[in-house]
Amino acid sequence: MTVNLLQIEEFLCNLALKKVGPIIKSKSGTQKNYNLKTGSKKVDIVTVIDKQVEKLIWETLRSEYPNFEFVGEESYIPGETKVTDAPTFIVDPIDGTTNFVHDFPFSCTSMGLTIDKIPVVGVIYNPHLDLIISSSKGNGVRVNGELFDYKSKIANMGELILNKSVVALQPGSAREGPNFITKMKTYTNLLSCDGGFVHGFRNLGSSAMTLAYIALGYLDSYWDGGCYSWDVCAGWCILKETGGIIVGANPGEWEIGVENRSYFAIRGTTDDTHQDKKEYIKKFWQCVEGKLDYN
């Protein structure tokens, strides 16, 4: 099967801009009734709009690409839904649903495509900021339709050093158990003057927007667990096109797949060998106390 990745990127951009974005923007802050989709001790929520938007995306994609597979957050079935080697759209209709419910302007739609389980197209659109970031393998990154000069941005950012970096951290929806404890202990180690002593941390409440912001050079890295493939697929492709890399959240996890459930994303640098990123990763991993496990 011959797949025109740039054409798919353009199709997803049009879908995001013309159909999905207007719904997210007009309905943000209006959903007072919602469900806790992951249990009473978690805060991961879903609204009627999430489901409506996913249905719209799926029907549009199925009409244009009937032979492709589809994985969506709201139609996901634990233990059954899997990403295969076939061309697969992986979609989060509204990433940052808590932001969406509270009308905080960092909710977006995130649409990616994998082939052989590798992210090869990514489109992230935040209609509140009217910001769309897109990419396809080998075709660079576009911001609002214009090619993004990531090399100049990276050159101006300087060296990638842990105690000079701003790191994205998100506690997630599960606020109990070993994974939550690991996150809190690791945060302490990263922030402590006797530990990583990072410049600071940020929580955008959206994994997709976080990965996009790393690719754009606003953040240095992002460490998290509990995410799913739809949270990271589009952003993974975008970040990789700017020279960034994604490894596992746990020490030693150098090679991971899109369904890993825990991730550590690092921005691009002027070092194409990735050696400076590897040194950064090793120092960061020294701050990880415990192990993130979502199996």
C-alpha cells in the first residue's frame, strides 16, 4: 500500500480546523455534567462532547481512508484494542478534557497515524489559541501552515542541561498507589537543590500540547506515566521531526513503543548524534525513585 503522508497530514489539518476545532472552542466550559471514566478515586473525566467529536472524526476518516484502522480514546476497550502494523489513525478527540471542562484554554484535538506501529503523521490543534502544529515523516513541521524553522530555535536555546531545564510534569488522574508515590518522590528529587535542581516544572494538562510545546522549543522535556497511545502519537511524530526523542520513563528503557504507557520526551538539540540527550536522560533517570508500571 502506497501512503502519501503529506496528503494525510493536510487532510487531518482540514478536519481539525473546519470540523473539530469549532466544536471544542464553542463547547469549552459548558459541560457541567460529566462522568469519571476511570473510577471514583481518579479524576479522569469524559464528556458527551468527547464522544461526539470522536464519532465525527472516525466517520470522516473512515469515509476517506476505509482500509485504515482506527484507535480512539472513547472507543478503546481495555485488553482488546491494540495498535497493529497496519496504517492506524490514533486519535484523542479532546486532549485536556479537565481543561476543557474548566474552560482553561489548553484543550486540543490530537490526531496521529502509525505505520508498523511508528508515528508518521501528527496534527495537534488548539482552537482557543488558534494554533495548529502538524508534521509527517520526512516533511518537517508546520505551525499554522508555515514551515517551522526548528533548527534556528534549537540553536538559540543553548545546551540541554538538567539543572537549566524546564520540565513538564503531570500528576495524572490516578492519585493513589505505587505509581502516584513514584511520581511524587521523583518530583521532589527533580526540584530539590540536592537533586536535579531543575529550573522549574510546568503542567499544561494536555500531553499532546506538552509534546508540541517541546517541539516548538518552549519546554526541554516531559516525564509522565499513565498516558495512552492517543495522548502521545501525534506529538511523537512532531517532536521526532524536530530532532527530539522519546524513551521510557523508567531508567534503562531506551527503546519503547507508542503503547508503552510511560514516556520521557526530550527536545531536539544541535547534536544530531543524540549524545547530549543521552547524558541528560541518564542524569534525569537518577532522580526517578521507584518504577512506573501500568500493566
